[in-house]
Amino acid sequence: MSTLYLIACAAGPTQFVDEGIRRAQDRDWDVCLILTPSAARWWEPRIDVLEELTGHPVRSQYKLPWETDALPKAAAMLVAPLSATSLNKWGAGIADTLALGLVSEGVNMGVPTFAIPYFNRAQAAQPAVLRSIRDLRAQGVVYLDGSAGYEPHQPKHGAPEQFPWDMALDAVRLS
């Protein structure tokens, strides 16, 4: 069984990240969940549910220098859902969270890295979004958008419970 780092940002589908974990496990992935600090706040009262589901600690902060790594080495990384904020920080090389640090480093160490966004059309219209997507793809990130992933929705009309976990996991499997 290979290890998948599922990295979730503070975007609507993160409410249902347990569904993404289950679907990845159904595909024989050993899933380690990493949350951005904001996403971790959403799950704070129920983090034990996610740890029991994955069998690993859920990480959202960098470890202290004297602490050992708590997670096995990743065979692949999937950032799902990727928020517009995290997309633009990652594209600009800002690794101020564990979630962004892992993928910023991992993709440049040869770990297959995938990202599927979840944000609205107004956020997608920000000029930095297209630059960030281009820069991440140039590094080898498989960015799943449009018919191959997620198309930005109208503001206030998202359907986070319908997030395409299977489409994202199919892309990871095909790598």
C-alpha cells in the first residue's frame, strides 16, 4: 500500500474531507491528512475522527526541530480542495504553512503532485490565479481544472458536497 498525502485547504469541500479519505482508502492508499491551519480549525472538535479514519496524526503545523517525523514518506500528494489563497501563495513560492511547505518541496523532489481547486469565478478572475497555475504546471504539478477537474462556480453557488474526489483520485492513480 502506497502513501498519499491528502492536503486540504480552507475551502467548502474540506467539510467532507472524510469522504475523500474513504474514497482514497477504497483505492488502496494509506492516507495521511494535512490541513492548512484554517482548515484545521473547521475540524478541531472532531480531529480524532480523522485520525482514527487514517490511522495517522492529522498535521497542520510544522514540527519542532527536536520532534521526529510522524508520517511515512509520500508516494504522491493531492491538494484537494485547493483554495485560491493557497494556490496563489504556493505559486509565489510562499511556504508559510506545513501544507504548502510539503507540496512546494515535494514536487521539486520528484513526488507526483496533483491539485484540484475549489473556488468561485470572482476569485478565479484574479490575475494572480492564471500566473500561479502556469507556474505550478511548469514545476510539474498536475493542476486539475476544467473538464479534467473543477470549474469555478458562481459566487455563493458552490456545491461543496459534490466535490469531484473520484476525478482527482483517478488522476493520481494514472500517474
